[in-house]
Amino acid sequence: MTRNENLQNWVDGVAELTRPDQVHWCTGDQAEYEALVEEMLESGVFLPLNAETHPGCYLHRSDPGDVARVEHLTFVCTSEQDDAGPNNNWMQPAEAHAKMRGLFDGCMEGRTLYVIPYCMGPIDSPLARCGVEITDSPYVVVNMRLMTRMGSAALARIEREGTFVRGLHSIGELDPERRFIMHFPEELMIQSYGSGYGGNALLGKKCHALRIASYQARTEGWLAEHMLIVGIENPQGETHYIAAAFPSACGKTNLAMLIPPPGYEGWKVWTIGDDICWMRPGEDGRLWAINPEAGFFGVAPGTSEDTNPNALAMLNRDAIFTNVAETADHQPWWEGLKTGDPALDWKGRPFEKANGPAAHPNSRFTVATKQCPSYSEAAEAARGVPISAIVFGGRRERLVPLVMESDSWAHGVLMGSAMASETTAAATGAVGVVRRDPMAMKPFCGYNFADYWQHWLDMGQKVSNPPPIYNVNWFRKDGEGKFMWPGFGENMRVLEWIIERSKGQVAAQESPIGKLPVDEGINARGLDLQPSVMQALLEVDPEAWSQELAEVRAYLESYGDRLPAGLIAELERVTSNLAT
Ligand code: GTP
Ligand code: SPV
Ligand code: MN
């Protein structure tokens, strides 16, 4: 029940259409959470994990056909197809509404309809935005409680402000043939049917905080980005915040909570967010950012005491594991964990190598951000944190250097729009194929990329002191297919260079495609890295880059008339740099 008439009418209308047995308004309190957990343990949606090693932790095995985002079934339904752009699947709003109405008709019979009021961002932040998700999945409710500020406080803000994003979700029959993730940005509405998984079902995350929010951000003059936010405190006690966009499963969670390597005594890393960043120009002429989320929905495989000790430390209590494997004594297990052995695989079968990996490659953990040892109270700051540098990066075996700095904001926007990355298990479809993924937003931009790039260019004008923009690549491989750069905690060395550069404290060398570290510019002390490997990591192959820029041009030009002239001008500048 609510005194916001629009919300009450919407819930009543949805209940009439979907015909649930009961309607439950979520308060977000602990008793509610525990009751839902009990109910899911009884129904088998949750399986208990070892209560001694992992108190408050549960395993969820999703339907084996429902383990990742489904980009081919995700639509942006604007009145004009051009407003959604070539980067999105599009359906006419009326047609999409009719299709979804058919699917939702009676779909909650025998189920409970949960109303989840939530706030993306600190509850008292002017940068935060509210939404309401209606779902028939108790798994979604408990995940949303960890991932967002959910319940009574959010409802109170909605009743005060009157505005909210509407998200309607049903797991339906989990039939991939009856699965759609629809966005109606003009109506601030999301409708998702037929999947219970992550970004398809936890509507506050990718659907609201990226697709709908990016659309709102453009009209309101801010940015909603697929970025982590991390604070780096130097031994002098000065903290610089970096926002970094990498595509799905390309290292955001890891970078957001890295532990500095030996040699960095006195440095501290502070985690603000690991996936989404909302940024707005502040009165001081800088960009200020909040993490709209309150939890992590992180990739499990590859997480270990060596790679990401902070993540392991937060995962031994009050966490939900989805599609991981289990040891014989019911501890969660995944490839790369390095301790224990899998007894049951992610489907619950006795583990056999012949069946493939024990944990699904896109298996995930859900946990409150506050449980991370490097969590920063600054994540609660209503005005956000000031951003000192923006970083773009992808997963590129070849070509792209370890780090480079853009010559200007516009050049940085070009770097972002020219991003490409090898696909990962975070979405269904082929893995390891290089595809263009501008700003790591290909699956998440709620409108035409051409307009989005113009918006990015405009933001550079609106902010009097915009942060410098960088490009990184942790994923270069050698002739034997091995990663050349050690990555993980060692990425601190690159972040140090970025911060020093942003303060104008170290020199760089010019290259046709951007500024690079000088010899020994990246601190490699204590690293077992041949100087020739470091050189190779920073080399620029003019011929290969000419080829790359030709591909970038063809890609950008596929956006036609709406492509910003400023972006093409920048591309032409870099192309001619390369030629001379
Ligand atoms: P989403 O949650 O899908 O948006 O992913 P993400 O960008 O947060 O990626 P995450 O940090 O979870 O890393 C994904 C995978 O990349 C994991 O298996 C990591 O172990 C691996 N990874 C992360 N950082 C590095 C790195 O610096 N080097 C290498 N080689 N692998 C890394
Ligand atoms: C991603 O795929 O980028 C994720 C996971 O962060 S999901 O919530 O499924 O989108
Ligand atoms: Mn993500």
C-alpha cells in the first residue's frame, strides 16, 4: 500500500493482469529477508551452504538455459527507431506493449507478487533516482535487497518526489522462446519476462541504472556509465578517485578492490563501486560521481586469494552464490579458487571433467558493498566523489598498449567510442570474438550511440575542469597465448602513473595515437617482467593502428548522419598523425 496514487494504480493494474495469489509490499527489513530465505530453502530455490565456513550464504542454481544476459532478446522501444539507434534492437512501443501484455496475462497465478521500492544511490543524494520493481521471484527480492537501498526508505522518497522508474518482471516459464527484456525510455518503464538471471531480472541494475538512466542523463545533463569507481590514497593521505569502464567480465570488480603490491606500503585503495557510475558536473567544475548500487553482483571464476583477496574476504558470510560448484562439505567452489575441490558442478551433478567447468563461467556472487574490506564510507556521500581520471579499457590480445593518455577530452571520447573487446560469458553467444564496444556500453546504452557520443563531447564543454581520459589493456598476450602483464594487484602500477599524469607530475612521450609512459615511466620494481616485455606492452605498431582506425571509421560511419562531426574530426586528426 502507498499513498502515491500513480504507484498504487500501477500495482493494482499489474495485479489485475498477472493475477497473483497475493501481493507483498517489501519493507526491506531483516525479518522479511529471513522469511524469504526460509521459503526458498523449503522450495529448493536456495540450497544451504556450509553454515560454519559460510554463515548466511546460499546457493542458487538457475535454469541451465538462463545463465547470462540475452542481448538478442533485449529491446529499446522508442517511438522513433532512429532514437534507439543501430546499437539497439528496436520494437515499436505499441507492438512491444501488446506482446508483453500477452505474456504477463495471468502469469503470476499461484505466485506472490512482490512490490520492491528501491533507490539507486545514497537515499538522501540529489544524484540518486528511485524505481519500483514488481516481480514474482523471491530470488530477485533478496538480490535487490543486497544490490540496492530497498524498502520503506525508498518508498518514502518516492512518495515525497512522486517520480520513479517502473519495472515489471516475471520469471514466466523460463522459456527462452518466451523471453524479452523491453525498455520504454520515454515512459521510464521496463518490462522483463522469462528470465530470472542477473541483468535480465534485477531491474535496478543494467535496465534502470544504465539503459533508462543513460536516456535520462542525456536530457538532464549527466552521465550514466558502465564504470567502477575506485579511490587511491597515497602515503601523503591524498585520495584520487578514478572511474573506469571495461566491458562485462573484463576486470571492473577486480580493479575496484585491488590490493597494492609489495613496494606500495602506505598506499590505500578505497572501493566506491564496481559496475555502474553516475556522474554530474559539480559547482567546482569537476565531475562528481556516485555508485547507484549497494551491492556487488560479481564474476566468481578467477576470484582467489592471489587475484582478489578482498573479494574472498567478503564472501564468507551473508552472500548469495549463483551457478557456482560445491565442495563435498558444501562450500562454494569455482575455477581459479585454488583451494578445495568440486564435488557437485553448477548443475548439481557429481563433478566430472568431461562435463566442462564445475562452476558456470558466468557464475556470480551477490554481496553488500559494505562487506568489502576496502569499502569506503565516501560511497554514502550525497554529493558523490570528485573524479580525477576516466579510464577506458577492453580485452585485447593484440595491438592496444598497456596504457595511453588522450590528448584532449574529445580525443578521450574518440578512444572510448573506438573501444573493442573480446566477448565473454556475461552474455549468451560466442566467447572471445572481438567486437566494438564503445565505452563498454554496447549492451547498455538506452539510445542512439551517435547521440551518446555527442552528449559525451558536450559534457567536455559543460565541465570547466574535466578529468583526463586514459585507455588501458590488461589482456595483451604473447606468442604462446600467455598474458604479458601480470594484472590484478599489479594494475596499481598503471593507476599510479595515471594519477601522477593527471596531476602533471611525470613526463610522457607523444605517439600518434596518444601519450605513452616514458622508459621506466611505469614502476616495474619488484616485478618479474623483462624490459623487452614492458617495451612490447607499450609499443605502437603504426600499420596495425592504421588498419584499426580504418575499422573504427567504418564502424562510426555506420551511424550515418547523426554521427557527431567533432568525433570524425578527431578521428581524422589521429589518422593523419599516424600517416606522418
Ligand atoms: P561484470 O560484472 O560482468 O561487469 O565484470 P567485471 O568487469 O567486473 O569483471 P571482473 O573484475 O569480475 O573480472 C572478470 C574476469 O577477468 C575474472 O575471471 C577475473 O579473474 C579476470 N580479470 C580481472 N582483472 C584481470 C587482470 O588484470 N588480468 C587478467 N589476466 N585477468 C583479469
Ligand atoms: C554484466 O554483464 O556486465 C554484469 C552482470 O555486470 S549482469 O547483472 O548480468 O548484467
Ligand atoms: Mn557489468
